[in-house]
Amino acid sequence: MPPTPSDLHSVYLHQVRVFEGVLDSMILVSQAASGRYEEPRVGWASILFTRLCVLSVSLARLLPLSRRDDGNHDGIIWDFSSIATLTRAILECDLMLFYLGLDTPGEDEWRARLNLMHLHDATARIDMMRTLFAAKAQAGGINKQRDELIERLRANPFFAALPVKRQDHFLRGENIRFEIQDSVLERMGRNVDEFRAWYRVLSAHAHSYSLAFHRMLTDERGKGVENDIEKSWAANTLHYLCSFLRPSTDRLLALFPDIPDPRLTPRSVRPNLAPDSPLLRRS
């Protein structure tokens, strides 16, 4: 028997509260690990986890009836496409967090991952300076950094062991990782086929493919008004997202074995985390 509209509303509200609880835990862990000087891998994990928190707070503010939806607008907007787009960004951030900060490759491979990320960044910035701002001088300065990064990669034992064609491919600076998403997902213990299915749905909304607007002609979805279909999709999306955020929070905290788990602190003495608690208090 299909759920009634009142059931769907209860399911949606329950999943919003579950997501808010996961987000509160993330912020507690982020704040507990702040203000520390750590080795580079842990440092990048902290940076990416902070980004994960910020993106998740932004998502919470999009969710109608959440504690972080301040109501400072004309009526409630039900917009699953925006929820889906931001969820995809959070999942991509979570993959990068694992790849660069939580995964444990050998030192040479991790250094190669880091420098490939730097090379990708420099390549993107050069293109941005030249094409958007016509700032050739600035692009030239970054190009020098790019050349240095290429030399670092060539001198890296892990990189040097790759086939020459793959080395040439990566030295173009178009890739931020040495491997595709599927390989990262497998090491995270995720079901790749399930992730791909979700990613296609979320991407359809991010790119305004027909899945995002085709049924606007026949029902209420996509019009900003309350409707059961978008409630159902939002609840299921939050459920799937939480299955990523929980283990990432555990893994991040495990990088700081000297820190007591702040999630075990009684709620009565916890800091106020909603709606505008600072996420980052680093020196």
C-alpha cells in the first residue's frame, strides 16, 4: 500500500532531523579538531572536511522546515533540483576528502596525488586568467609554478613508475586525480552501481536535463510548491547522503586520536550549533 501524503510528510521531516543530527555531529568534530598544526595529509583532510560542513549547512538551509531554514523569504520554496545539485557537490567533496586526506597510500603516491591536485589548480587558474580576465602577466606567474609542479611530479617515484603515455596525460593538468571515481568508491566500501545511479539522477538536475523538468507539465514538481514527489525524493536523497557523511566524520576524528569524541558530550553542555554556529576556528 503506497504511503499517504501525511506519511510522506512525516518521513520527510524525520529524514531532515536525521540529517541535521549528522550535520551537528560534523560541526562538533570539526570544531574539536580546530586550531592545530598537523602533517600535510591531515591538514588537507581538515580543509576538505570544513568544506563538507559548509556545503552541508547550505543544503540544510535549502530544506523546507529545517532548523536552518530561517524563513526569511516569501513563503516556503520546495525545490528538489537545488537540493540535488548541492547534494552532488557534497558527494564529490566527500570523495576528494577520502582520496586526499583519509585514504592511506604510500608517501610517494600521496605526494604525487597532492602535486597533481596543485597542477590541476594551476592549469585551471592560468586558463581563467587568460580567458576571463586577460591577465597575461598573472597567468605567466602561475605558469612558472605549473612548470615547477611538473618537475616535482617527474621526480616522484610513484609518478615515474607510471607508463609514459599516462604520465604525459596527467602532465596536461586536466585531471585532479590519478584514478576514476569508481576506484575511490570501492576503497570507501561503497556500492559503485548504486552511486552511479544516484549520480545520474543528481546530475540531471544539476544540468537541467529533462528528468528535472519534463514532468512539470503534468504535476506540481519543479514549480516551487509543496508536493509529495519532491518530498519523497528529498527524503531518500538525504538518507543516501547521510550514509556518506557519517563514516567520513568517523574517519576524520580517527586522525586525531588524542581528541575525545565530542559527540559523546551530553547535549546539555554542547555549544549551540544552530542556526549559525561558526564552522572553523583555526589559527
